[in-house]
Amino acid sequence: MSARSCTGGRLRHARLQTVLTVLGLAVAVALPVVLISVGDGVASHELAQLESSAFQITVSAAGEHGIRNAHSMADSLDSIGPVAAVSPVLSDAIDLFPPGQAAIPLLAEGVEPGPFLATLAPEETALFPHPLPLGDPLDSRHWANGTYQGPATQLLMVSSPIARQDHLAIGESVILAAVPNRTGGVPFVLSGIFGLPPAVLGPTAAFAALLPLSDLQLLTGNALGSGGVERDAADTVEVGLSGSAATDPATVTRVAAEIQAAYPYYAVTTETQAISQEEGAAAILEGFYWALSSAALAVGLLFLGLVLVRRVETRRTSIAVARAIGQPARQIARALALEALGLAAVAILMGIFLGAAAVGLLDLLGSPTVREAAGLAVFDIGTLALLAFVVSGLALAASLLATRAALRLPLGGSLR
């Protein structure tokens, strides 16, 4: 084999190593681009939802449907001065039976129609008809002071995907049941259709229904306990304040303390506390994303260091000559550092492009929840600049491996 063919083979091998190293580092850069952009977008969306909500205080309890006497609690909290609306909400799984069709699993929410609308965020309010076509705005007539003997409306609203998929029309009669069995179900009349509220981190609302709180309590066995004792269960109670009280942290805190004193065994959370918790959770997740990404970046930069060391080996004669004629070590180190930065810069640009392309594919081809999350991705210039700075700094550190190898070359053997 000729010397020329050997040289050409070594050059092709070196180019292949360089290309694979840049690709590997680009993929490592793409990982944090995807994780952080999507994570930050979802977190920002959730924070915006919290900040724009029309309620300032949430009451919750441990366990399934842990709040008891929800109607009475709502009446009691309504008497507190700055309180404008109190909305108890019960969420449970039920089955809907359209005429002549199989069961459709639903996530149903039992609400008091008037307060429910009053505590929705502005962007959610537009998705519902006003007033909600669910009968009694306070659901008090059917509840009848805990007897549940009043006139039941038996009205139901469903989300638009269900109405489209199963060709349901307003005025149509359907059967609702707590178990996937039509026998023993209760007839309801479809009185309205609503759009989809954004719910990225919670259950999807694609198959959701709204009905009066007392109706859902009776349907799912959350109205009365053993011996006919009133249960009147709910999962949360959302409290909205009126006027300037809604934006006054001191008033919100005072009302929350008053509610907590009246119901010491329930958790009372203000909107400010919820936002702080969400921000803390977002910061923890972002730290996890960076930690996960660092492993991939470490592998990519290790390969970069090894490729640079390999280049030093192939240039040992020229490096030895440069050192023999007195070229300073810092000049050799600078040349290797610039080479590392050049490769890292190409990898960073490719990685950002690959990350953005991956998010676009998720938005196009993912499941509904994945598409919604990907659609919220935020490509923050500051975060991308920080990522580029970190990768460039680590590339400079990787070049030190090659510098060390260059300065340890034996001059005598290298010049032969």
C-alpha cells in the first residue's frame, strides 16, 4: 500500500471521527433544549393559569372526596365579608350511555352552576355558556338542606369532543351510571356543550361532563353515608374574593386564616402559596433537566477531548517542530482551544436546530397531551445562551486533555 493511500485513509478516518463527535455533542445539546423549553413552557402556562384564576383561596382535604358537608360549607363561607363566590367541586369517573350505544367513560365534575362560573379564569369562562344550563344556580333546591329530596334537574353538559364523536345533540336523553352497566343508571337530558379548558398537567378534559353537585353526589354515592348520615362530599372548595380584596395579599391571608380556623382539619391554600409551590416545583424540575442533560453533555465532551488528543497524535511531528523552534506552550494551547471551540460552536448550532425540530415533531405527531405540552414550549434566548456558554466552557476544559498530550510529546521520538 502506498504512503499516499495510507495518508488518505487516515484523513478520512479523522474526518469521520470529527463528524461523529460533532453529531454526538449536537444530540447531547438537543436534549436540554427539548427538556428545558417544554418544561419551562408548561410551567409558565401553569403559573399564568394560577395568576389569572378568579379564585384566591382553595380548601382541600386528604383522601378521596375528603371534604364533607360541601353545600353547608359554601353557605357558611359566603357569609364572610370579602367573599364573592364559593364553588365546591366534586370530580369522579362515571359512564355515559347514549341511546343504542356502548358506555363512554367520563370525568364528571359536580358543581354549583353559578359559583362555578364566577370562579373560572377569564380564558376558561369564554368556553362555557352563560348562565350554565344546569338549573338551580346554587343547587340548593335538590340538596334540600341535606335531605336530597328536592326536585332534581337531571341536566348534563358534555365537552365538544364527546358531542362530535358520538353525535350527541342538546335535548337528547342519555343514561349516566357510576359503573359500566346501563342497568341502574339514571336518565339525564343533555342541556349544553362546552369547549376544552387547558389542562396540561392534569387530566385531559377531552371526555368531561358537568352536572349539578347534588346529582353527581347521589349518582356516585357521595350524598349520604351509612344510616342516612349526610356526606355531601367534594374534592375542593374554591373561594373568590370581591373587588380590591382579590388583589390585596393581606386581605387574602386574613380570609384564609379565618377559613382555616373554622375548618382546622382541611388544607387552606392561597393563590400566592400555590404560585410559590408551583415556582418551587418548576425550579426543581429545571434542576433535574440540567442534571439529566449533564450526563449526555459529559459523554459528548469526553469524545471531543479524545478526538483532540487523537489529532495531537497525528500531528506529533509538526507540534514537535514548533516546540523545538521555541513556540510557547500557550500558543499550542490556544490553537487547540480554538479548535475545540469551533467544533463546539457547530455542535451547539446543530443541537439547537435538532432540539427545535424534535419539539416540532412532538407537536405534530405526539399524543394529545404531548402535543399540548410541546405547543407550549418556550425557546428562551437567555437559557439557550447559558447552554451555549456552558458547552463552550466545557469544550475549553476538554481541550486541556489535548494540550497536556501535546506538551508531553517526546521531542526526540517525534522528530524522527
